Amino acid sequence: LEGLAPLIRKELLDAFARHSLKRVGEKGEKFDPNRHQAIAQIPSSAPANHIAEVMQHGFQLGDRTLRAAIVAVSAGQSEQSATPPSGDGVDIKI
């Protein structure tokens, strides 16, 4: 819908709303495998298991998913941006 002219997009979204058709897959929304198709898990500032990026929005009619949203899911913050552990600075991984 992003490629449409603003007036056409508004008319189309109004028609969707009149028939209870909802767009799903917004950035920051909690991931739901019934409504979203995850194609990647990426580190981001979004909480873990929330949508970090939207590749394609989906649509839902009532409680039925017509097209799943294609998304990348957040794995939480990356190790570089996370707070370093307290202690002597030695990081031992087993």
C-alpha cells in the first residue's frame, strides 16, 4: 500500500475498515506465529520476541489471517550494546 497515491491508499483503507479487514504486522508489536511469518531474528533495541522490521504487512478478516505479515523478530539487544557484566572483566564462556 505504500506505493499507492495518498488519496487511493486512504480510499482503500476506508473500504478495508468498512468490511472489518485489518492490516497486521506493525513494528514493535509482539510476535504472533498465527499472524506473522518470521524470516529472521535480529538484534535490535526492541524487546525480544517483538517485531523489529516489517518486510510486508499482512491482513486479517475478523479472527482469520488472510495473509501473514513477513517480519524480522528482535532477539533483544546485541552483545555490543548490552551492559557489560560486573566483575573483573574476564569473560569465560563454556
